[in-house]
Amino acid sequence: MKKLTAWLNEIAVCDCVTHCRHSYLLSSTLLICIGGMFLLLSVALLPFGKQFWMPAVVSAMLILGTPTALKALESLFQRRFSIHVLVIVAVAGALCLSKFGEAVTVLFLFAIAELLEELSEQRARDAIRQLMKITPNEATVEKEGKQVRVKVEDLKVNDVVLVKEGERIPIDGVVIWGKALVNQAPITGEQQPLLKTVGNTVFAGSISIDGTIKVKATHTAHESTIARIARLIEQAETQKAPTEKFIDTFSRYYTPSVILLAVLMAIVPPMFFGGVFKDWFYRALVVLLISCPCALVISAPATIVCALVQAARNGVLIKGGVYIEQLASVKGIAFDKTGTLTTGGIEVDKVIPLNEHSEEEVLSIAASLESMSTHPLAKAIVKEAEKRSLKLMPVKSIEAEIGLGISGTINETRYFVGHADFLRNSGMPMEEALDALGKMHLVGKSLVFVGEKGHICGVIVLSDKLRENAKTVIEHLKKHCKKHIIMLTGDNMTAAKSVAEMLGISELYAELLPEDKVRKIKELMDKHGSIAMVGDGVNDAPALATANVGIAIGSAGTDIALEASHVALINDELDKIPFVIHLSIRAMRIIRFNIAFSLTVKAIFLVLAAVGMANLWMAIAADMGTSLAVLANSMHLLRD
């Protein structure tokens, strides 16, 4: 039996290997047909005597048995008992008992079962291969005013690529000219085409279905989103779930135990209870064929691989089977607020100057310090300064405290921008600013304080909008997934409470630094059990890594969150969270059913063999039939 762990390694192999595999399937089919013809011929010649039907039986056995015998030898050289070894031993035993018909029938049924299993595995391999091979081999690049065709792997960052209508985008980048309707379904799972204009990000493998654009490469082909998906799925297949590890351990003891049982069955009854050796030897051969745990071994990895592929098809990267199992059992989900439950499209509502500073001065100071930050609040402040045509000033000696604020020197004056606690801890008197804010209606607003040594210069008030489907997703997770929902945020309690009330979240924790989020995640794990954390940025990375399952949202553009998380949503669709939880729950149900089904069939046939009610061809049909049933059940995940 081909190991499922070889599936992903074959994705990176060239097309000639795929051709060879199809040739192997064709030759196997041909051998089965020829062997089957000789088997039918032997049956037809039975009335004419042994001298007529025996050559046909021998021919069928040589044709059908040679591939199995070669694989059996390979297994023995590797010091392991594969199904091929057990089949050859059982066939040899049947020949010793002069059961020629059963021997050749076992080989014929085994060959058919192997072919069907190979075809089933081929379908899963093809699903993975199609997922990965969606980028073109060549791209049209503009160089010195000319258009040149180059290989995609030779593209460099900042190369300008021309993508015409109907073509696939060859590289991750930013649109610098034109506009087009782009289908990103192969990457994000989003079926609705999106309009991409100047400044928008596009992904390699997406299709321009209407319009022509020029794209400036932001990554090489090796570092594109689709390339990262390929690597993550390859790495994910090696990250075994606890259930897979248990099955591997169980199988190592199961097969030797059943082989020992077969030996004892052949020896003990004839020696001590007067049984007929020929009868008990035959029963032992039946037990041998049942002893290989083929279906049991593939019951978990087959399902895990199918779940990984189906998740990737829908724009979700799961970094291993262990996280599928964890997702299926999480008790609570903690959400970051800004950029996760809200759009992250933060805007400056107002600037409140204090101590004789002007709005423009307060905003210019804040934007100058925040210009190098990628935090949503910082981006909003810089954007507002640009909208007002304010000039950014050079800043020296910049110091940042993640999640709190930033300080720097402008024209020999040290300024501080950030959270109230950051300025208070830096020696700023906060009472005047807080008294002024207390007289205003700022429910649900985010506040950024600007100060210098001795006084507060002003306060910048910002607001964010809820994601369109945030409330629906939260309600679905609570009602249908039975998950406890928590909100963690670095924002002020007033803004956090406003969002939590709108979404129906009862447990929230605000004004948290990154290290506070890590501590709170640990407390939640002690309180609720397994916890998933959903976040979108650098501030969330430590908490994502600490949680049982860290889910990064919008990960195509956030490398740190992608690396720190265990599950990554390529786009910003919150509804992928219920999807991946339901997928994980279903995958674990299939695994449990596969295991129970495999063990039940084994147990039934062990009993039937012991009482003499099972024969060799029934045993091989049951063993391989179970394996095929397990594969077919696992691949239900690919059909949805």
C-alpha cells in the first residue's frame, strides 16, 4: 500500500512523474485484465482435468503475483510486514494446502483492490496538484519601454508585469496602472470577482477576467502567497494530530500481536486439543490476511490531507493535523477588536488641542512620529495629516513600546504619542486632558494622546466600524458551534465595551499590552479549557502563538501574524472561522468513524476465522474493501 505521507512530496515533481504514474495505472489495469482472463480460462477448463486448467492457473498466478511478490521483498528488506508480505505468505500457504483456486483468486482480488485504492489516492493527489499549479510559467515584463516574456521564477521585486484580460496574475504585487475585475477564488476562496485599481494588492494565481493592469511585484515567485500555501500544506502534512500518533503507536503493536495469534492458532489446537492441523493452518492464513492494519493506518492521515486541501481551497491555511483536532475541541474563542471584529479602516474624527497648541501642530507631531508604524491607528493619523497637506517633520532618537506608544525628538523637543498610560508613565500630567475628555461624548472612540515633557499637547479621537458580518459570525459561533466568545483589545474600555455590546460579547478585557494578552490567554485556557485566538497584526502575534489555536485574519499581507499563527485566513472574511471549525469537527467525526469501522471489521473477521466461517478471498476482500471505504469516506470532505 502506498503511504499517504508521500502525497505532498509528489506535488513538486515534474509532469513526467505524473505521466509515469498514469502509465503505471494503465499497466496495472492491463495485467489485471490478462490475469483475469487466465483465471476465467482455468475455470472453464476445470471439467477437462488438471493437466488443462493448471497451466492457466500458473499463468494467472505469475502475472498477478509477481508485482505483489516484488513489493513483499522490498518490505522485508526494509524490515517491516506490509500487506504484500502477508498476501504472499497466505498464497503460499494456500498452495501448500492445494487450494490453487483460492490462491489465484486472492491475488486477483488483491490486485483489483490495489488498483482501486491507487485511483482513489490519485484523485486526492490531483486535488492538491490542481490547487498548487495555478500560476503561469511565464510573465510579460516591461523593461526599458519594451515588453519581454520571462520565466516567473526569474521575476524580481519591483518588476512591472503586464496582465491582460483572461490571463492569470503571475506574481504577488500592487496595481500601478489600469483596473480589472479579478477572480481571487484560487487563493482566498472568494467567488465574487473584485475590482482592482491603482494601489490595490493582487495575488499570484488570480485571474483578470475583465480589464488589463500593470502590477509591480512585491514578492518573488518563491515568496508569493500561493508558494507559501504550498509550503505550509507540505509542512502541515508532517504535523501529526494526537489521534494519528495514537494510531501509529497502536499499529506497531497490533500487527505483531495478530501474527502471533495466527501462529498460535495454527499450532495450539492441533497439539493440545486434537484439532486437524490442515483446518487450523488454513484458519491461521485467514487471520494473517486480516492482521494488516491498512485501513486503520490511513483512517486519520487520509482525512487530514483532504481537510487541509478543502480548507486551502477556501482560503484557509491549517498548519497541521494537530490544529484540526484542536479546532474541533476548542471551548472558547478570543477575538482582538481592531482590524478583526472591526474593519481596521480607522478614521480621525477630531483633534482636540490643549495648552495653546493648534490642531495642525498636534496632528503634525503625531503623524511625524507614527509615519514608520504599521498599526491601524498610526496609519489613520498619517492619512489625516496627508489629507490636510501637513508636512511631516524629521524625527530623531525614536523609541517605541509595542502596544503603548512611541517617542522621538523633533527640533530638540522630546514628544510622546500613544496610550494614556504611556504618557503618564513618561511623566506627563494627564488630569487636565482627562477632565476635558470627560465632558465630551466619546463612547466607542479610540484616543491617542500627544504630549511633551511637562504637558499634554492634545488628543486625537479616532473611530472604527464593525465588520459587516461580525455580529452574524459571533452569533453563529455561540449558537451553532457552542463556543464561548471573549474580546481582548489594547483599546480603552469605553470603546471596547461599545463594540462588545453591539456584538453580544459578555466577556471582554481592554487596555491590554501584547504581554497582557498573552497572560490573559493563559488565564482563559485555565478557566475555559482549549482556547483559539483570532487576531490580525504584530501586536497579536505573541497571543496567537500562545493560544491552543492561533487564527490570523488577512494573513496574505501580514508575515509576522502568518508565522505566529496555526491557522491563517488569507483574506478578511470572518465567516471562514465558522467554516473551518465545522470542517474540523466533521474531519474528526470521519476519523473516529473510520477507526471504529476498521476495528469492527477486523474483529468480526477474526471471530469468523477462528470458528472457520471465513476463507482467504473473503478476508482479502474485507481488508481491501475496508481500506477503500475509509478512503472514500475521507474524500467526502473534498466534494463539499
